[in-house]
Amino acid sequence: MHAPTKKADRGTVAPPSKHQLALMIWMVVFPTLTILNLSLAGWLHTMGTVTRTLVLATLAVPIVIYGLMPHLQRARQRWLMRSRGG
């Protein structure tokens, strides 16, 4: 086996730790749920707790996973690359 070259190292960033990932998820889930709750309050108030939670989760999960997390992951990568001078 050979050690990775510096050129290969420059373009890669280690995946987030469990704690970093938890923080990143919280950073996108909380605002998403808040916005959905405020936006849909009139419609959601007629539903029971379980149905309301199902609707919110069904809307929030794709927004977070496909819409917001990729942007946050790219921002994290850019920030880490800048902070290490790469």
C-alpha cells in the first residue's frame, strides 16, 4: 500500500463525526419543521398529533435530505478546505 499523495489529499475532507452530523441535521431539521408548522398551521390544527407528525415528517425528510443537507455538506467542505489552506 502507498500513502496518499498531497494532491489527492487536497480535494478531500473527512466525513463529519457523529457529533458534527447530529449538529448539521439539527441545523436543517429545526428550521424546516418550524417553517412547515408556521406555513401549514391552519391546515395542521385540524389533525391529530400522529397524523400531523406523519404529514410534517413526510414533507420535512425529503426537503432536508435532498434539498438542504447537500448544500450544508458542501458549505462544510468549503469551510474546512479554506481553514486548512487548501
